[in-house]
Amino acid sequence: MGPIISLNVSSANLFLFGQIGAGKSHCGRFLAQNFGLTFYEGDSEITPAMRTAIAGHSPFTPLMRLEFTDLLTQRIATLAGGTQNFCIAQALFKNRERHLLRARFPDLAFVWVQADTRIIAERLSHRSGHVADLAYAEFANPYFETPDFAHHVIENDGDEASLHRQLSVVLKASESIDGNPTNRQ
């Protein structure tokens, strides 16, 4: 996958992950608007094979996941080469792929965006123009793997003031003096 890249920043670059409909993209846009981070929508990297699997409510193969992770790795490396801090939002359901990104970008702060299943269903029932709908989320979300590494957690229940507080805490906790953020659950 390439060399390890140290992001070496004064505040965190974040990888927002979680189940379909948890509000990862909303959190990313919120971080951009309220904290000045550059936001990148990881779903932009979804491959044609993955789109076909989603449309057919089929699982992704390990090869699909690896190819997708390689695309995300390239995008993160590009973002890391910029002058602004960034956040990227992508479900990234499996620990194997998360570990690949963590190995390449050891100071990328991972943030698990969570939401109650009723809130997810409500959000997705109103979603349009997105590759993954409520039916696909109901199929795929049970396969989301609980992270097996230190990470931050935020609860995205729709309360903007709460979201601001939680993200402020994540950013503060992820800031570092030596370029290595503290990732904690």
C-alpha cells in the first residue's frame, strides 16, 4: 500500500466511520462549516462493482473491499499533502480495512459515528440520490464490525448543540504536541 505517512498536524485529521445512515457525512459537513476542516465524502470512491453489489443487495467481496481501501488510501494521501486539516466520511464496515488505513496513516484519528436504529431508519426513509437506501442499510448494517482498536465515539442524534460539543471534545483530544493524536474510546 505504500509508505507510512505522518500527517504531522497541529490538530487532528479525522476519519468518520459507522453504519449506513448514522450521519457521517452530516458530521463531516458540520466539521467543515463549524471547525474549518476540509470535508471529503468517501462514498465518492465507491467502485462500479460496489455500486452493482449495493443495487443487488449483495455483500462486498474481500477484493472489492481491498480495491476500495486502496482508493481511500490514495485520497487520504492527497488530502494529507494539503495545508488544511481534513475529515473523511466512509462507513468502512470491517476492521481489516480500518487497520490497513491505520497502518498507513498512524496519526489519523478514527471517530465512530453512532445513531439509534430508529433515527437511522427515519433518516434513510427521507434519503434520495444516495447509492445506499434504507433497504440496503437494513441488509448491510448488521455486518458492521465493532472497532477493535482505540477510537473516538460520537452519538449523532440530530441535536446540533450536542454534536458541536462532542466534535469539539474529539478535536481537542486529537490535537497533539508531537504530531501523534490520542485516539481513545
